[in-house]
Amino acid sequence: MRNCWKVLLPLALLTGCHEEEMPGPDGRRVNVSALAHGMIELGEKLEDPYTVENMQEAVASLYPTRAGGISIKATDLYVRFLPKTEEEYALLLSKGLKLTDHPVDYRIVKEGDYYHDPELSENAITWQYAVVSKDFEFPAGIRCEILDECYLSENDPVTRAESGIDWDAVEAEAYRLTGNEDLYPATRGEDAGAAFPAGRITVEDPDAFGGKPYGLAGVQVVCNSFVKFATAYTDRDGYYQLPKKYSSTPRYRLVFRNSAGFSIGLNLILIPASVSTLGTGPAAGVDVHIDTEADGALWRRAVVNNAAYDYIARCASSDLDLKAPPQDLRIWIFKNMTSSSAAMLHHGAFVDGNDLIQRYLGGYSSLLKTFLPDITIGAKAGDGEFVDLYSAVMHEMAHASHYAQVGNAWWNPYITYVIRSYLTEGRQAYGSGSGEDAGYCEVGEMWAYFLESVLFQDRYGGDLPAFGTSFWFYPQIFRYLYERGMTCADIFRSLKADVTSRDDLQDALVMLFPAQERTISQVFSRYSR
């Protein structure tokens, strides 16, 4: 953990007051200087043009002499679920559902990060809305309501191909008949044209790549117009293309659930991934550029996203050849904290059987057991500068790789030592090194600070930084070996589950590299406590 293990602050720290976003001057470029946060405000209920009844009426309106011979049947169901537990919510996700916490057939008065049904208790999981195929097998035991039977012509290829019907025209007519002309350019006499939404999301690091924009990698782009949903991930260069064609003006969102196997944020209510809502945009797609002038929450998410994505990519055997962090990694960002951590709680570390966490977090310990982050990133240090956030993420991801190699049995005494030291030694980072299980901390922090330094130099150039060298442990040992030809992968191989102290570490290195025993012994003697 970087500096000290501070896990949570009140959830209010995650939110702030901002104005709603405004579209860019060219209609494609989204102005992200002031995105809306807080809870979504719903306005009037709208009539969904895609219901079977409305699409049938649109066919009859355009093809009055043929309508009787064309029978439209539901291709999809618009439903809502009310999971009681996170396990029930996870079961829904395992079914491949794309869930949203707000209904899609209401006008949105004010955008935001989340929605909670006012008829439900604040402590309850809110309704989760989804569009499922007509043959979907609903999981037993989870409350569900079918709201509408819908017809999406692209999900009915036989009828679409053989009917001789212009389904784009039918769709436009359904929008007109249901009073949704403002969401469909063609019904207003504007020929915007149908398109598969595509674009590019970029981020800017002022201190790397000459300050030029580069891709926001692996994030999920979601758009919808009523029940017509499409999702895609950006590629490593930030480009995306959605798989469905739109003629309406869909609503766009960035969901920080990354294709590399991690998610950022918790979105306050339940969803283990932050959402940045971009508002409605053209069917052709939207472009987004995220720099230091962007909305603060989006900026932090983008920086942490790319740092984590880069780290996982660099774990490949063709590069650093490290064990990657475990899949389904949960990362939280706290804008008012300076400390970061890799507690690995979501993966089962240090959750039950120890009262230290209750002492440290007080009333927030129950919240922690519900939502379970793995990594927390404090964004206050350096005022959220890219370089500082990048460095913090590299450090904690290095811990996550170590965790993936040694598991909970190793991680629990490590976390216990750090928290105990914080509570009993005057809130001193990492304690004095004299307490029980200090060896776990020594090994873990030597590795994380060393790898952080290497990755920082790889990105920003200059001399190898000396991160962590002011503490009682010595990442200088790894640096010394690295500068004499030992690779990061070589060093990582020594971090086995039975290496719980400095002496164990030295023995493991000698066993792995007997030809370098003298060099290893020299550096451990040089940096002895």
C-alpha cells in the first residue's frame, strides 16, 4: 500500500455539484468540462415507439393495404428486476444482461451518475432495467416485472428480409405517432441518415507522448434510444463502433468496466463501475477528448483506467512477463484522499474474522463488506495530476500482481500488520518495522515501490526514481539487482507464498539465481537494518 492503508471516506466524497454537459460545436465533440453528477432526475413518462403495438400501428400507417398481412411479434422484452442482494445482482450480470438503474422510457430532466427509485428504501438495491430476448430464461427467486413487449426489426432478420417493408421508415413513423419527433431527425424533416455510431475517446497526459492525445483504452461505450441498446469497447487507441444502426439521437454513456478485466468506481448504489453520462448525440456517434480542463471525476477515471490498462498489457510474457492482477478487479477513486491501497477485499482478503477493520472504519465497515473494493486510489496528492495518479496506480497494481501469486493466506497478515501499525503507532505509515508480521510488509512494499519506479521511468524517462527509499524497508535492493541485469520477472519469481521476511527473500533469490549469490549477499548486507 502506498503511504498508508486508508480505505474509505464517506461516500459523499465521490460526488460533487456540477452543471450539465453541453454538446460540442460540431455536434460530435462532447464538451466534458462540466458533466452532471448526483442522481438522475426523471421527467415525464414517454411512450416507447418500439412496443409491438406501436410498431404495428406504424406499419398500418405506412402500408394500409398490407398491414393485415404483416403480423409483428415480440423480439424483445423490456423488464425490470429487483435483486435483494449483491449475489442476485451478480447472477443477473452472469446472464449477460446490460443493466441500468433507471427506466429508459422517461424524459431525463437532469443527467447524473445514478438513479434510485424514490419508492424504495435508500438501503435497498434499486430496480435494475434491461432489455432481454423473448426467449430469455428468467432466474428463479429474483423479483421481475415485464414492462413491455417490444419489436426491434434488426432482431427479426427473417421478417425484415422477406416482408418488403422499409423498417427504417416504420421506425420513424413509430417515433412520430408516439410523440417523440424531437428524438428522430427524419420526423422533423432533417435527413441525418442512419448510421452505426462510431468515434474516438481520447485522453491527454501533459508529460508523455509530447502531450498529444491518445486513446482511452478498453472502456465501454453504451448508447440507447428507448429499448434499443448497443454497447462496444474502445480499442487500445480509443476508437469504437457500435453494432446497431441508429437514425434517432441516442443517449451516450461511458461505463468504466474495462475489457481488460477491471472496473472503476461503485456508482454509489450498487453498480461496480462508474458511469459518465455524455447526453444525447447524433446517430453517427460522438467524440470525447479528456484533458485537465475536463470534468474532474471523468478526468480521474480516465487516468486511472489507462494506467491500469497499460499495466495489465505490460504483464504479457512478451514484455514484463509478470502475473497479471486477478480478473474482476475493483478499483475505487477518492478525490479527497492522499493514500492508496490494495486491500484485495473483493477477492476475499481480510473481510471476516478480524476486528481491526471495524476499529479502523467504524460504521463504514458494513459498507465495505457489501461493496468490497480491491484497490483504492487517493487522488488528492498532486491535485490529481496525471503523473501522480499514474504512479499510484502502478504501485497498487504491482501489489495486485503479488496478491495473484501468493493469495489470501499471505495477504491477510500483510494487511493486518499495516492496519495495526496505523492504529497503534501514531498513524505512522508502515509502522516502525518492529511489529509482528512486519516481514510481509517489508517484502510487499519493496516490490511495489521498485516496480512503480521502473514503470515510471519507462513512461516518463529520466533517471530511475527512488520511490519508497525513505522508509525502513529497502526497495534499493531490487534496484541494485535490476541495474546489474536481473529483470522484473526474475525478481517477481522470488515473491513466493513462503517468502514472508527479508531473510526468506534473500534465500529465495539465491535459490533461483545461484550464480549471483555473491551479488545478492552483498546488496542485502549493504542495506541491512
